Amino acid sequence: MLAVRYYGIGDIRVENIPKPAPGHDEVLVKVAYAGICGSDLHIFRKGMFISSAPVTMGHEFSGVVEEVGAGVTGLRPGDQVVGDPRVPCGRCQWCRREQYNLCPGLGFIGEVRPGCFAEHIAINYKKLLKVPALDLKEAVLVEPLAVAVHIAKKGKLSPENTVGILGAGPIGLLTLAAAKAIRVREVIVVDPSPARLEIARKICADSAVAAIPEDPADLADVVVEAAGTGSALAGALKWLKPGGRLVMAGIYEDRVQLDPNNIINRELKIAGINAYETDDLKSSAEMLAGGKVNIAPIVSLILPLESAAEGFSLLTSPSVAVGKILLAP
């Protein structure tokens, strides 16, 4: 089968590798769509998260069950599924409480185990969620939307809130969609890319601008930092009202310096986001099945698996701004 394999920084290759056979508790899934995530770009640019190479990349996918192992229950060939790609240690106190996102050793398929940028993936049946009511092209966004659902939960978003979102990449845009579903009072999206701001407008952002508003009247109750840069983090702290809440959802490739006085003087609250909880994944699927979120504008391009390098080139180019790119094996 074809698979996209990571060999080193900037080095990904589409290769023929053996099709996996499902183990006793595993399901063989024929991948329909796989999304290129921001963390995949961190791997591509910096080699982050990878334990060994080469490895088949990718952790966002939708597909159809093709074969089940002898110990599998609740799934059968033909079922439409999406994956929970988290790979926790299974032994720590957080795993014992099923708080897998807090596991200190948490990894993901595509990083510490073979991923979904392939024609097939074999995965433990407990890591699959049936999505019979969803088009598979839409279902592939269940996993990243779960991150946005977790952001909304940690940020305690409510209809009384003015929400600022820094960064209109897929997670920022999905957070916008989740915030609109909650019917928050106002959502302001900030991004330097006109193309991404236009996507935000299609998802009904109340304001989509290139710079953080400077008018004190535009201070936010909650700011979601989804850009992962030092300047965005500093701007987020200045944008908040006294007593406001910062949700840090971006992944930082470089160390940043921070002036803590903005936090202290205005008694700001800060929450970090590491993926999602299992219930967030289920809520995400329910929101999509119920038509509660407008996610159609987020997917900019669908490429065949053989063109994965083109997708990475587009997403890492400073002169090209796209939303989500899907690979279609």
C-alpha cells in the first residue's frame, strides 16, 4: 500500500509498504480522508514529537472498517469510523482516571506509532468511534474539532463572552465555529493572512482583522492563542480584560520571553490545552452530525496521497495561505 513516510526534517516520501494485518484487538481501516495537522508541520519543520524514523505520518482520519480481529466487539466491516489517535502510557495516575490528555508520556499515531497517511491503518478497536451519520469528508474533522470543543470548555465560553482568537489556522477556525455554536456575544479573529480572514468571515466571525484591536472597548473576556508565537502570546495578554481568561492552544517551535506583570496586575487566568478528553471527541461528532457547526469553508484543498509533499509545501509557504488540506488515499 502507499504511505507518506517521515525520514527527517523536510524529508517526506511516498512509498509502497506492506499492508498491515489487524491483531487480535485491532481493526483494519481503509482510510478515506486524512488531514494534515499543525503538529504534522512541526514534525516536518523541526522534527518535533518523533521517537524514531522512518514513520508513517498522520493522526486525523476517517475511513471504513475493512477487517476486524478475533477479539473485536462492536465493529464490523462496512462501519464508518474516525480515530482517537492518542497513545498514552496507560500506567500513570492520569491514565488510570482516563485523563489521557494529561498523561506525561502522551504521544500520537504518526509520531510514536504508524499513522494514517496511508491507504490502510490497523488500530485498536477501542480507539475508533462510529460515525454512521457523517459524510467521511466531514468526519475527518471530528478529531481537530474535538480540540476546539476542549478549548471552549477550558475557556468557559458562554453567551456573555467576547472572544478573541489569535491565529486563523484550522484550530483557530474550528474554535470560531465552536464559539458560534455556543452563541457567544462576539468573536474577533486576528490573522495576518487575508485569505484566512476571508475563511473566518465565511464562518461568521463578527470581526476578522489583521491586528489586535487597540480600542479599550474591544478588550476580550477570553482570548484563544492558536498561533504559537511569542508575539501572539504577548498580544493575547494585553488584549484581555481584567480577570480575563487566556487559553493557550498553539504549539511553540521556539522559546518565548514573557512579561508576567500583565498576568499579575489584572489577575488573568491561564489554561493550557493538550488535545482533548474522550468526551470532547464524542461531542464533536454529535455537533457535526447535528449540523451545529459550520466547518465547510475550512477545507481548502483535497490532494491524492501521492501529492502529500505538495500539501506540506503549500502549508509551510509564507506566501500561500490555505485552511485545512486533506489527503485522499
